[in-house]
Amino acid sequence: MAKTTIPEEEFTYPGSTGCPGCGANLVMRYLLKALGERTIVSIPACCWAVMPGYWPSNCLKVPILYTAFEATGAAISGLRAALDIKGIKDVNIVGFAGDGGTVDIGLQAMSGAAERRTEAIYVMYDNEAYMNTGIQRSGSTPWGAWTTTTPVGTTHDFKHEAKKDIMAIMQAHRIPYAATVSIAHPEDFIKKIQKAKGIRGFKFIHAMSPCPPGWRLNPMLSVEAARLAVETHMFPLYEIEHGRVRITRKGKGLPVSEYLKLQGRFSHLSESEISEIQSAVDASWRYLEEEEKYAAQAGINE
Amino acid sequence: MTKSYEEIPLTPIADMPSTMNITGLWRVIRPVVDKKKCKKCTICWKFCPDAAIVLVEGVPEIDFRFCKGCGICSHECPSKCIVMVKEGSD
Amino acid sequence: MTGNYASAYGAKLSRAEVIAAYPITPQTSIVEKLAEFVSTGELNAKFVPVESEHSAMAACIAAETAGARTYTATSSHGLTLMHEVLMWASGARLPIVMTNVSRAMAPPWSVWVDHMDSIAQRDTGWLQFFCQSNQEVLDTIIMAYKICESKGVMLPAMIIEDAFILSHTSEPVDIPDQEMVDSFLPAYAPEFKIEVGKPMGFGSLVKPDQYMEFRYKAMLGMKAAHDRILRVEQEFKQVFGREHGGLLELYRCENAEVVLLTAGSVAATAKDVVDSMRSKGVPVGLARVRAFRPFPHDEIRALGSRVAGLGVLDRSYTFGAAGAMFSEVKASLYNCPKRPVTKNYIAGLGGRDITPKTIERVFEDIQLVTKRGEESEVEWVDVAGLPRWWR
Amino acid sequence: MIEVRFHGRGGQGVVVASEILAEAAFRMGFEVSAFPFFGVERRGAPVTAYARIDDKPIRMKSSIYEPDYVVVLDNSLLRGVDVLEGLKPQGRALINYPDGRKLEGLDQRFRYFVLDATSIAAAHGIGSQTAPIVNTAMMGGFVKMCDIISLDAMLESIRQNAPVKEEENVSAAKEAYERTKEVQP
């Protein structure tokens, strides 16, 4: 009998209305495998507000509290307050929002929840644009990407602004735990969620979530793209535990072009533009390594 | 089928498993598993976004009611025993 | 006790379990007082110090969905920031109770009273109660929980107190005995709540073929609130010996030729004016809209068919139309067999004082237009630059 | 008034097909309207779009329940979706169907036209080889099926509406026009 490398029990039903090859479906699947049944998920407007299906369909085996686009942080604070006053313990409360609902319209409420030390795990599934509305740029869309609001035309081409560094923003909130996770590395993903579950306070998870239609990516290559994001250091896997940075997967340091070339949203980029991305990625990676070294030397919160 | 206002809850509380959505109808390409070549690594199961693969003694059984035919299982299979074929062909 | 403390005591006596609020003038002392109650243990509740009013309401919605009785308070810009989630609260059928300290909207910046903020939320599916005294504020909060949490209603309520005129004015207020409140208002026990082990999605996506049935149900809830308000007030009276006038309070309307209809604290002042005019033999009366939602259409029809003139004083204005209360009143009267002459008075915006003298002039003006049978429309009262409007 | 319903899947250009037809009719002097059923369906999920054609201004904003024509861009929809629902007696259905396979078991009250739009689109390099975009080829076939739209008007509409590869789309539509045939299921 073959042994699976991640928990076998499923907390998601088939029949979600996500697109074929949707990364966000895997993010939810792994998240709930790690957390189990005693979990309540709050979901704002985003793909995942639609993916459970039209009423009365629910593709999760745990309760969902839908909330307004910008309100996830507030909703999880309210849920926790209610459970506390009712004396209900051992429930994982999860805020589960997209990148737009986190780094843009939901940033204020999330920042508030983090500052209030709300006992919850906030998961941002990052598909790097407003995908539910049909691929518009968000603060989390990377430099160089095509979206429908950064069209490649004659006077204006692609997104010229950098992706917001949400992990740094959360680091600055001095939360006890923040980590990046990838659907290409479910074992690491689940380990981090389980770790977050054991730490008190507000925990933040940044989940890379490939979107085949939005990235102009063959659905078959969804996991492959997530894997290459890690291997090229476009999306490094690391965690920040009580301020201490630790890289959890070094990656091969492949050229970023390996990652970019899979995706139509980057197909317009010139050689020099790709090397600009490469330099930025290299610099971020070096910075991350320095942070890790510094944390080890300084023995922050060991 | 529209339900009478008397038969629905106060607010839309969704309490039916999403298996009511036969999303397998979306499929345009279909995974075909060569079970003889399968090494029971369970990787295809692990990466199925729709949890539409069931392991039977470690071998994938695809639930075609829900498989959307994304092809991730086929791409990720290290022993290349899952191929995608056009839906409707044999 | 100030109106704000009356609100805080109302929430405390109702045993609100989760309070999420954000400061705004002139509401702040409500949440300060509640934070104090929680910190001293006088109130066993969770106080969520949110970072905006939008989050305050969103947190209340989440907590209420999990079965907790919730309370919040806000004012003007805070209320209008909540607009989106106010709709959410009613659509989710959550009996949240909130105090709104009614204050003018900017610009021009103003921290003073008018009803523009509250009136702008009239379509959000909330019950709306305008109060005239601090006692009424306290009592209405307790009653509102009982009304809203009843199975046939399940909608949120907004208790409206006028900025400064109630919020910061000290009046004697009887604080009911906690045990009596407890027996009057049992613990919140909703039919459905979000809880582990029950994998249900609250507030899910509904197709056009089913959406209207949910809206129809919410409408039925608001409709049921009408009778529920009356019944709960009778029960309240039996226990506490006080009542506040149902949906439409009538003051000396018997044999009145003309009646002024208004809402909020100005109604209290107007009662004095009615007394003084009545003592001179002038047959005037006052009608106070206590519940703006649900709107007391039947009560207004009954009143309208027995008076000759009905003035409506709105402390807000709906651009492109008239005062919102005036429009509703006229709609109520349309199918009365015998209709009074009506006129709308817009007064007291941005905290402008509405004095007894002003109210007396309004009464005299209604009498005049009634005598002449003029169906005149909207009068902006005491606006510098306009010609003298009174006789 | 002539009413047309389109069936396809998210991502196949179903809505664009309805717009191409409407513009072709408009070019011939008809009044038109084209509209999708705008749901939240995802890539691959069944979607519908509609078009109306008339010789007087179209004010009707309600949906279409009894179409004169249906266009099925993806024959896999024949299992699972009732693509013929409400079709008027003697109404016509255009189905993207592979050559050499027989269309069977369909309601005899209607007339059926078939066309291997997938192969034609692939041969003309429209979309990818695994997922060719068939909407323009189908509109070539529509001209053959109906008695109202001229091939020239349709080709010009395709030229104006194709986001890329205008001429490839036009020649695919031409070939599709030639190869569309009525069948007896």
C-alpha cells in the first residue's frame, strides 16, 4: 500500500467551480488538510467566493463565512471575539483572501487584525491580479506583467510598478509567524500551516497561486509554474518566526526566463526587460539571505 | 428550479456538498491512466486541484464526474503513465 | 445621564457580548463607557478595538453570525462608511443593534445634528428608531434586541440619537434593574449560527432564479417588525411601566386641525409649543415618527384622514426631491379618501437650533396654507437670503 | 424577429461569436442586439450568449427562450446541456462536429447542420492546436445554415472583430461556409 506524503483526509469536495488547473483550489485543499475539521474560513469577494458554487453548494467540509471585499481582517476578529465570549476553544479561524483583497482593498482591515493580535491564520492566495473580475492589475501584480488594465499597446505597455512586498509589510507588524508557501511543495506547505496553528497570535501565510487563464498558462503547467517560481527565486520559500527569517528551500537559482516563458502574460518582454527582472530577483534573494544570516547571528528570539 | 420563499432559509446558507456540480462536463481533454506503469507514488492524487482522484491501493482512479481535465496529473506523473486524450475520442 | 451613556447602559443591560467600535465625534463617549464596563468586568463582553467603522460593522456581522449578541455605535461619516456592510447585516438577517448619533455630513464640515446620515441609510434593511429623550434611547436599545431577535423579524436596528442635543445633554434616566431586563430579554439563541462541525457557507452566491425569494423574505421580516414593535413595547410597559409611543407617537392630536409631524429631539421641543398654543385655544397637535423603518404608513393614513393640515418637518433633505419623511408621508396619504393639506419644512441642518419660536411659526404657516388650501411643497426654514417665509 | 442562442464553454469566444453575427446583420441594414448570460462560470464551464436580428429597432431586453437557431460551438455540450431547449419547430441547429462521425439520436422536429470547425480552426492556426478558437469558423457555417446573412457581411464582421490573425479567421470562415452541410440525425 502506497503511503501518501500529505494527510489523506480531504476537507474539500470535488465540484468546486474553479477553473481547470486552478492553484487556489490546491491552496485551500492543502490548508484544510493541515488544519482539519475544527476550522472556520472567512472569505471575502474573490475567486474563492464563487468557487464553492451557487447556493446551496459548498465545496468545503468546514463552515464558510463570506464577507465584504475589504473586511476579512475585521470578520476574523469578530469571529474570534464571539468564540471567546462563548468559551468555544480549539477552533482555527482562517481569513482566506486573494491578493487584491489583501494588499489593496483589504490591507487596512488585515493590518488592524494583525495589530490587534487576533488569534487567526490569514492566508493570502496570490494569483497576482484581480482574477475574479477578469485579470486586472493589483498591487500584487509583478513588474512586467500584462493584465487587462496594463494592456500592451503602443503608448503604454505592461505593469511598470513593482509587486508590493506583503511579507515585509507583515514582518513590520511584528507578528509571531509569517511564511510563504507554494502549491508545488505541499509537504512544506502543510508543515508551515501546522506550525502556524501551534503559535498564538496573528499568523500570515503568503501562498503562490498560479492562475491559468490570468497568467496565460497551460492549466497542465500550474504546479510546474509554481515550482519554477521557487527554483528561480521569483517566489522564495521562507518563514519569519518571531522576527527570525529562515529560508526553507534554497531553490536552484534557475534563470527567471525559465519561469516567465511559460506564461503568456510575460510574452511581450524583451531580453533587456527580462534581465531587469533577473537583477531585481537576484537582489531580493541576496537581501533575504542576508536577513537569514543576520537573524542567525543575532540569535533573534532563539 | 426556483424554490418557494417558504422553502429556503432566511439567508443563503449553503449546506449541500459541491458534488451537486457535475464539473466533469467542463472537460475537453481527459486523463487516461496506464495502471500497469503506475508506481503508486501518489503524486497525481496530491496535485489534483479538484480532489477528483481517488487512490485505490495507491493507484489513481479518476472521478470523471468532477475531473475538469486540467492535465496537472499527467504533467506531474514521474512515470509518465497518465496521458491526456481529447474528450469524446477513444 | 447623557444620551451617550444611556446608549452604553442600554447595551450593557442587554448584555451585548461582542462590541466592536471606532471613535467618532459625538459618539465616542458611548464606546469609552463600554470599554470601561468591559475593563472593570461590569460587562462580560469582548471589546474589539477595530480600525474603522466599516470593520466595526464587519466584525459585528461575523460575531453575530457565530451567535453572539453584538452592539456598536457610530455617527455620520462612520455610518456612511458602513453603508456596504449595513446592507450585509440585513441581508444576512442578523439582529445587530447599533446607536447612530445623528450628525450632519461634510462638506461643510460639521459635528452637529441633522438626520442626513441616518436618512441616507433608509434602504439598507435596518429598523430605524428616532429618539426624543435619553430614557427613550436606553429603553429602545433593550426593546430593539427583543424585536429584532424574534424569529419573524431577524433584522438589525439603528437607534438614532441627535448629536449633542441628546448625546451630550444630561437628563434624569431610570436605569432598569438588570434582573428585570434579563427576564424581559432572554439570551440570543438564533436558529442558525456558524459553528464547527456544521459545514455551511453563510452568505453564498445566489443565481437570478432564486435571489428575489431571499429578498422577499427580508421584506416579510420588516413587515413583521411593525406588529412586533407594538407588542414588545406593551410587554416593556408591563415590566418597566414606560412606553414611548409605538411607531408613531401622537401628542394632543385629538381634535387637532393641524398637526406637525417630525422625528427626533425636535419633537420634544415641539410638544412644549403645542401645549402653549393649545393653552391659547389653538387646536394643534404633534405626531412623532419614532420608527422610520418600518414606516408607519397605516398610522399616518389614520391621522391624515382626520386632520385638515399636516406639516412635515425634516431635519434632512433628499436632493432632487424633498424631505424623505415628507415624501413618505405623502405616499401614505395618497389613497386616503380624505387628505389633509401638506407642506414640508426643512430645518435644523448642521446643528442649527430649532427654537420654539421657529416651531410656532411653522404651526402658524401650516394653519395658513390649510385655510387657503394651498398644496405647497418645500420650505427651507430660516435660510439667510430667502424671503421671509412666515406670516 | 430572428433569435439565436449560442452554446459553448468559457474561453471559447462564445460571446464574441454572438457579436460577430450581430455586426454582420447590422452591416446588412438589420437592427441587432447581442448579449451574454453573464454568470461567474469559469474557463471550460458551459456558457450561453444570444443575438436578435430584426428589421425594426429592437427594444426587447428580456432573455431568449424560444430561439430560431442554436449554435453549438462544442459538441461535448450535447451530453449534459439541453442545447435544443425551446428551439422552435423546424428550428435549425449548427453543431461543431467532427467529420466522419454520425450525429445520432437527436430530436427529429429540428434541422441539423454540422461542421468540423475544430479542424478548420486548427488548420488555419487560430488558437492553439489543443484548443482551437472555433467561433469565426462557426460563423462561416452560420451563413450556410441561415437565409439572412450574406457571406461578405459575415467575413467583414469577422475581419473587424478578430483580435489577431484577421485574414486567417476570414479564410477559416470561408472554408467553413463551404464545408457546412445539413444532416439527418
